[in-house]
Amino acid sequence: MTAYAVSNEIYGKNIKSIRNRLGLTQAELARLANVSVKTIERWESSTKAITGPIVTLARVFNEYPQIVENMIIPGNPYPLRLWYMRENEICTIIDVDERLRKVRVHNYTNDYISRAFGKNDRPTFEEYEAFLESRCFPRERDKMKLILADLDLPFYDPFLIIEKTEGRMAEDDYWIRIEKGY
């Protein structure tokens, strides 16, 4: 049996100290830890030992405070945001201004294979367009007009196809959520 160098308990004053050191409100820590604000309030006011996953999470936050900053989802000055997902995990956020042909990405995984553009942190607009097309059926697909008719689309447009299909492919667990109007 493998043993780990992690305590089995933590105290409210320690949780509060870590939260303050990270510069987080109770509501922000609650969102980050996937618990309610009431839970954070209860933990921080408790004088009894607290057990459970928060013990390990607090240790990680204490040892690697930069992880919190790496997980922040920034505002988007562009009119379009695509969330490239693997199942329910955010892999890459792609902010796009199609009129100005600008693209900005934020990666939330260190696994290059799971990132929308792999190692490329500064894709061009052309690379963005190629990425969209990679999440669709090929332009040369047999009976493409029938597929487009099933999708109620008049012509082949990768963005429109992704709006209809979420960019889901049969052979993987990746998909794309589109948000417009920032």
C-alpha cells in the first residue's frame, strides 16, 4: 500500500490563512474548491479538525499558489469565445475577432495533445480556421450535400457545422461550446 505525505486534517484558521494568502474571497475559494460559500464559512469558523479532500487541495494551493492564477478564466474583449472541451474538462479557451482576424488562446492543461493548438500558444487566424475544419467532416466527403441538408446548412462552413454538431467527432471525447456577443 502506497503512503502519501499528506495530513489527514486541517483547521479552519489554516484554510483562512491560505485563502488570504491567495487573495481570494470566500466565494472565490468556494467556486475553486467546488463547495458552497456556507461550507467555506463553516470551515473557517471551526475550531475542530476538518477532514476530506479540502486537506489535500489546501496543501496543493499552499505549495503551488500559481495554480490558482493558471485556472482563472479571463475576460474576453473579442465578440466570440470557443470552449474546447474534453468531456467536461476545459482544455482551451479560444477568443476570436473574425472581423479583425485575431485569435487569442488560454490553455488549461499541460497535455499538448489535449490543447486546441498543441504547443502553439499564439495561433494565426489561418491556423484557427484550420482547427475549425479539423473538427468537421472533410470537405471532400462523399454525399456531403446530404449531410449538409441533414444539418439544415446551405453550404460547407466549418463554423456553422460546429454550431450544429459542437465539433464532436466519433473517435474522441472532445467538443466545442460557442459563446457569442461579448
